[in-house]
Amino acid sequence: MGFFEKLKTGLGKTRDSFNEKMNNVFSAFRKVDEELLDELEEILIMSDIGVETSTKIISNLRDRIKKEKITEETDVKKALKEEMVKILEEPNKELKLNTKPSIILVVGVNGVGKTTSIGKIANRLKKDGKNVVIAAADTFRAAAVEQLEIWANRAGAKLIKKDEGSDPASVIFDAIKVTKEENADVLICDTAGRLHNKKYLMDELQKIKKVIDRELPECDKEILIVLDATTGQNAISQVKAFKETVDLTGIVLTKLDGTAKGGVILGIVSENDIPVKFIGVGEQIDDMEIFNAEEFVDAII
């Protein structure tokens, strides 16, 4: 099964929910008017896209309908899809890892699929010929290091670790030292699966960032937040909380299979101006791809 087919399968519940509502609306209307647009806006809001972003999409759609004199259902749907793609489209979705070494700092709350995402990203980089080191700085959660070690081994990446309960920033410091010594290309840093409302955990994240900035001031840095699509609107609050502590550069979207809330990513991208870099559909190490806005929207509508 190709990635687009996996994406379509993964977004099946989102698509079924969205299209059922959409078809019901269009079957009840005979012309493209303000009442139809109000109904479409309500569908977007109910699909976890959020009020602000839904209003923005419909406002742009309204302008296009007037300008292009759109009167047919198929043309309304096509224009709607194009407006959704515009929000998600990011011309430079590739990771910016031009320096040697470069760093990827991975953040997110517990249970979002952070460990598996790190393994999948490491695997992609290894396939691209990169020498990858992984820092196991999630020292607060039982078995976190062991789980990451399994994924590091699968990806063929070197893991730097310490005992459970160790200072996370010291793990990063040691990993940077090894990365320099081995002339590695990329260091991927795991962090504690912080609850975004726990200040002391956010303080630990700031300490990690300070170590990275001090030890590798000139290197390219990607700070990726891993989000579980099934959490819907809660994912938006997670992004906003992490943005207050670190400069997020991208989103890794996981667990699309089994959720009707895939539309939430439109609201997250629109309201925070952070691109989706990767999308994961499946549990295998190859089940992660660079995000493609058109494919994503095609899989929803």
C-alpha cells in the first residue's frame, strides 16, 4: 500500500464525517448563497478546524465565489479544497539541517507518539546517508530510555543515555560531546513527555535549550512538536503552551488512523504559523512521510 492509500485509510473517519455533513448540506441547497456558506462554516467548526480558521476559510471562499461567479456544487467544493490547501501549504517542508552537526529537538506531552516519531525520523535520515546520534533525555518516565533504545537500534542510530532520573540537560551535554567527537551529521534530542501545564518540566526544557545554544551556537536547529491527531482541540492548547517556552519550527502529526478529528491540523497551522513537517500513518519504521498539503486535503474531501 502506497503512502497516499495509507493516508486515505488513516483519515477514513475524518473523511466520512466531513463528507457526510457536506453532502447533507449540498443536498438541501439549490443555489450558492450566504446560507450555504454559513452551513459550510458550521461543518468546518464541527470538524475541529476551529472557529477562527473556519471563518477565515469561508471568508476567502466567499470572495472567490463572487469574483469567479461560482454557481456549481463541484466548483464550490474545489474552491474550498484549494483554500484549505493554501493554509497547509509550506514551500519548505524539508528539515533545515545544513550544518554539521545539526540538531532536532523533539517535544510533546506523554502518549503522543514521540518515541516512535524519533525512531522514524532517525530512520529517514539514515536512509539519506546521515550519521545520526540520539540523546535519551526523557529521564523522568519509567522505561522511556529502553523504548527509545529499541527504536534507535531499529534505525541504526547511536543512543546516548544515563540512568533514570538523571538531569536531562546533562544527557544533552554528553550527546553533543559524542556528536562532535564522531563528526556525526544530526543529533536528535528526546525530551521528557512534559505536561504543558507543569512549570518545572518546562523549566527543564529551557535548560536543555540553553545547553544546545551554548555548545552548538551556529548549528541548524529544528524544534519539532509531536501531536496526536486524536486529541482534537487539546492539541491547539499544547502548541500554544510549548511556543511560550521554545521556538517551534515544525509539527509531526501522528495517530491519524482511528480519528475523526484530523481537521484540527488546519486550525493549528493557521493560528500558530507553524508548518507540518511530517505525518505518520502506521506503526512501522517506514510509516512516516514529508507532509503534503494537497494529498492531505484530498484524503479528507
